[in-house]
Amino acid sequence: MKGGMQAMLKQVQKMQEEMQKVQGELGNLTVSEEAGGGMIKATANGNKEIISIEIDSQVINKDEKEILEDLVVAAVNKAISSAAKLAEEEMAKVTKGMIPPGMNIPGL
């Protein structure tokens, strides 16, 4: 029994190390999302940080400022959502087979 517990603890420690490695690498992974048929493009990294916003010059019109703002918000929200999904998928690669299905552990 004692040997089994030590092996399990080593496995958990290895998984934690892998998770920290993935978390460190998430900042280098990016996703981009668009709104307004591609007129607004927001890019986020795996840490859910917006790293760039591109705005097509055609939509820059002072009389349609609110439309532009809405498109930027839509693109940013989509990019953050995709970044969260990317982070989840990357972490799932590390925890696959280590955590029993249906066992919800916060942060994983």
C-alpha cells in the first residue's frame, strides 16, 4: 500500500510540473477572432490577454462610433472565449488519464 501511495504522489507531482510548464507556455499561444465580417480582429494569448486589435479603415467613421465600439467588444469577447478554450484544451492534454472522469478539480 505504501509503495502505491508513493507512486501516486510522484504521478501527481509530475502532473503539477507539467501543468506549470503548460501555464508558462500559454502566453506564447494565440487565437484570433473577428467581428463585422472581418472588419475587426482581436488576438488573445492563452493567458486570456488581448495582445492586438486590428480595425479596417472602412469602419472608422465618427458618425458610427457606437457600431465600431460594439464590433470591438464582440471581437474581444470572442477572442477571450477562444483563449479560455485553448487554455482548457492545453491543460486537458496534461491531465488526461490522471483525473477520473466527472471529478471536478478547481483550476483544471
